[in-house]
Amino acid sequence: MANSETRLVIFDCDGVLVDSEPISVSVLVEAMNDLGVPITEEEVYGRFLGKSLATVIETMKSEYQVHAGDEFLERIRTNLYSRFRKELRPIEGIGATIDALDIPCCVASSSQVERIRLSLTVTGLIDKLPNIFSASMVKNGKPAPDLFLHAAREMQVDPEDCLVIEDSPAGIEAAQAAGMTVFAFTGGSHANFAGYRAELERLSPERVFDAMPDLIHLIQKQKLDGACP
């Protein structure tokens, strides 16, 4: 991808724009445990980070023979949104970073649109990122490339000219499958669980960084590297 030029930055939401993963995982584990699924926070991070709730529900059904219905979904929604309104914070430096990027940006997340909008509203980012794309808009969620390709089509940018900022193995795989450049962000407060960084680096994203303001000069460096003969 050395010859591509970044014409669109696609941000994942959870763990990239907002520091939501510890809250989300806590709520999910509690709800799953109450239905008799013996899963820990570390296991949820390792198996479901970056994936949709539909994937979680299908796994509960196929592996644990637990059918999670509307009551389960509503409990997660109610508890999660309540905690988001009280606890959710933006990733440090993200607002200023978006303002400094002279490149169109959008959001592509496995979460539902309602949750993405709440996350961005609570953290003061909603006006900076009006273009929101959710896994609910495509047939297959991450690690399939569908969501990122959908975002690129809607934003009218070729995949090879897109830069994806992701924090999950599933998201990195999806961006790579879409033929996009991907930077792995490891600055969320969930980044210290066992094996997380090693798993991201195993997937060989173009860059791994843990301070959001660094994105500005990383994009500039990428452009300069691409211009070298």
C-alpha cells in the first residue's frame, strides 16, 4: 500500500474514539454469567473484542446451548447506556486529533447506530463525526470486510485510499481483507489484558501506536514514505 494516499480515515468507535471496552465487557460478562454462561472478562476480551452482539448471542447458543432473548438484550442495553452516561470518556486527545486531520473521517463500528450515537454524544464527538456506519447495515460483521467496504462506498473513496484505525484483532483482519491500510491503536484502558498487544502485532498492521495525537505525524510519515522512489 506504499503508493496509496489516505483520502479517508475510518475510525472504529469502541476503544478507539471512546474508552468504552471495560464498561461494555463488565456489563456483558455479568449478563452472560446470570444466564449460566461461565465466562470471564479476559475470555470476552480474547474472543469477542470488536465483534457484534449478534456474534456473542450465536456463540452462546452454539457453544453453551443458552438462548439469549429480548430480555437479555434489553438488560444489556439499559445497563450499558446508564453506565455510559455516567462513566464514558473519550480517548485522550481524540477531539484535537480529528480537528487537526485535513482528511475526511467517518466511523465504522460493530455496535448498533443508537449506541454509537450515544457514545459520541456523551463524549462530545458527535459533531466531529457525522458519518456513522454500523455492522447492522451489512450482511457480515468483522472480521469480514463488508462494513469497511460499505463505508468506503458511501464516502466515495477507493478502499486502497482508506486508513482504518482499529483496536481489535477482528477489526484489523476486516480492514486487511478490505484492502485498506490499518493502524492498530493500543491506548485504550483495556490494552493491558493478557496477550492483547501480541495478538495485534501478530496480524502485522502497518503501525501500532498508543497515543492518539501521534496519528497526525504517522499519516504524514506514511505520505512521505509513499512518495519515496
